[in-house]
Amino acid sequence: DGGITQSPKYLFRKEGQNVTLSCEQNLNHDAMYWYRQDPGQGLRLIYYSQIVNDFQKGDIAEGYSVSREKKESFPLTVTSAQKNPTAFYLCASSVDRLDYGYTFGSGTRLTVV
Amino acid sequence: DAKTTQPPSMDCAEGRAANLPCNHSTISGNEYVYWYRQIHSQGPQYIIHGLKNNETNEMASLIITEDRKSSTLILPHATLRDTAVYYCIVRGVYNTDKLIFGTGTRLQVFP
């Protein structure tokens, strides 16, 4: 079945360490997105990419970095510059059509210890 | 900022229709209304979307008022598995327009 896979489901990081969250899709979608969700809050957009080798900052990009070397993959690195990285991270993808919904992964819960 | 306003929470008895309202008074003529839901600790799930006309699929119905300033998502026969946070989102027609999530409505379906 086609879908979007995020790994790992749970991730623990020590303060000062960088960590990379994986996001892979086999839906042949052009666009991919990273969102962050804090408890009781909605989703906030970190980065998005509409095509391979191109990506744009979202609303809260500081302290994060991404790459899009393959259509299927859009990894997110949470750097030590991110002041409050503990959160639930969600990856999504979509075709480049405005009348189409996003498909979301099941998320990665990152905890800084 | 989100362009929509939703009640923070609602209850619904199992088997009854759940009607979730959404206000989007500043919607422009070519913006879509999308609905997603998020079951606890999972990724959001697409439900339905519409532009002007009412829409129905296997999950729900979407009723959009004639002036397009509000809409209602209808789950015709709610089940316990429909307990989730429901997000109403307005999205523009340009490729640069992204989904912007508010805090949604927490729907609790009870037996």
C-alpha cells in the first residue's frame, strides 16, 4: 500500500545534540511538508518542499534544517539551535493540485532529556 | 494565523449525527474549505473539502452556506472511533498557499 512513513516513532535526544527525523513516501507526491505540534495546539509549518532540490521555510524554521535530494524523502534535522525541540513532529505530502488533500505520516515524538 | 473559528469542544451520543460548525467570515471567493481530523497521537486524516457546493463522501458531508462565511461538517452516525480533534482549514488557490491549522474542535463521542 502507498503511504508516508516516519521513523522513529519515539526519539530521545540530549541537549546540544542534533537529531534527524526520517520521512519517506511512496505516493509519487511532488510536495512534502514538516509540521510541529505542541500539546493542545494545532500544527505549525516548519519547512516545505514542492520539488526535488528545492525547499522553503515555513512559519517556525529557526533551529531546523531539511534536504530534498530524492522525491521520496524529506528528512528533518533538529539542530542544537532549536531552543525548545520537545514536540510531536508530523510529515505530510501532497500532489501539486489545489483540490487535493495532504497525506500525513504517523508522527515522531521527540523528547529532549 | 488560522482563518477559521471553531468551538473548542463538543459532545455527541454514539449513533447520532455530529454537526461541527466552522466560521470563516474572511474567506475569499476562490479559497477552499478543508476538514481534517486527528485521533490522539496520530497524524491528521483528510476528511473532505469544498469550494461552493455541498459535498458528501463515505466519511462525512460538508455544508457550506451560500455566502461561504461558515460551514458545517456532518458525521451522520457518529461512533466511538470518531472521537478526535477536527480541524477546519481555509486554503488559497495558489501553490504557495499552505494548510494552516488552528486548534480545532475536540469531539467526544460517548456511548
